[in-house]
Amino acid sequence: MTQPDIKKKDRQHLRCVVCGKNVCSLYDETLRAFPIYHLKDESNPKKPCCEDRFFEALLRIYVYLHKQSNTISINELIVHFDWLDLMMMKKEMVTWCLARGYLSVDNLKRISIPPPVDDSCKNLFESIRLDDPKSLQMALVILKGALEALLVDLKPVPADKMPIEKPEVNLGESTLYDNIDTSNVELKSEKKGMATADMTGAKELEKRFSIPSAEKERKRLDD
């Protein structure tokens, strides 16, 4: 039995990076990893959701980086970024996102938005009103869809390039990278050429979630 097969059948007992409580994490085929947050409880949609808080924090990081138009140091992100108490285990959250390719680093190990994400979601990052609950709710749906559509374009940050050498709290019985399956993630260095927007579905995503479409969705939510 291959290691990926073992991972997909195993459960991981982790600490939720959002609330800090224990979570029995099941392998997620879409993420190709074990989620490090409590999943949404579909039977109780009004219950506070760690999953939504996780992606809200990621969205706010994206918007902050997009507006900065520059990379930032890991210290600036962890210490000076306004997390709004969304995340209890910030270092672990950032490390997991880097290992998934949801965040990138430059040659100086400064944090940046992966180019495919910035390219396909820039309209969202520029138009989102983070202080508007309905706009935020819609943006989270868009962001999750974008990350799924861009999976083949995401480039996990290698362990030796990580700006955080070791999270303070272990996310599982094994190392963080043992909890993340990158076997089916095609790295850019392995491609013959850069993926196009048509290949990744990003172009269609951008058409679907253009600013006019977002305005229509806001009106629908208001109604």
C-alpha cells in the first residue's frame, strides 16, 4: 500500500488552528490534505464555523498583500497583521497554507500571494468590502472555488524554503509535511510551460465572478 493510500484512509487527531481544540481530521480529496480546522456543520448552519474563520483569515491576508503590492516578512504577518482574533494558532495556519501552495515566498522568504490566485481573484480583492457580512460571505464562496479550480497551479513551498522552521505546536503525530499529500500536485518546475487561465479554469472563474456579477449577487442577498 502506498503512502498516499495510507493517508487517505487514516484520520489525524490535530488541534484546530482556529479555536485550539482537538479535531479528528479526515483526509480531504479536494484539498489533498487533512484540514487543520473544524469543518462546517451542515446540520447547524448558524453555529460558529472554524472553516469559515480560517478562510476569512486567508482572504484578509490576500487583500492585505494585494493592497501592499509587495511581499512582507513572516514577522510582519504574524505580529503586525490585524488577525481580528480569527486565528489562535497563527504560525501553524501560515505554515499549512505555505505547504498547500495557498501562500508563496520569494527568494528572501517573504510572504506573497501565489500569482495564479492573485491573477484570477484580483477583481475580488479590489472590490470586496470586508466590513460587509454579505459581501464577505459571498467572497468566501468565491475564494474556496478559486483555490479548488487553481489546484494544479499551486506550488507548495518546500520545507527548506519555509520562513517558519518549526511550528510551536505539532499538527499531528508526524511532521506537517506527512499530513499533506502533494503527490498529485504538479509543480511549475515540472511543467513544460506555464499553465494558461483556460487550463486551470481561472478565466471562467473570473468571468463568472466579475464585479458586475458580484453586484448582482449582493442585490440577491439583499433581497
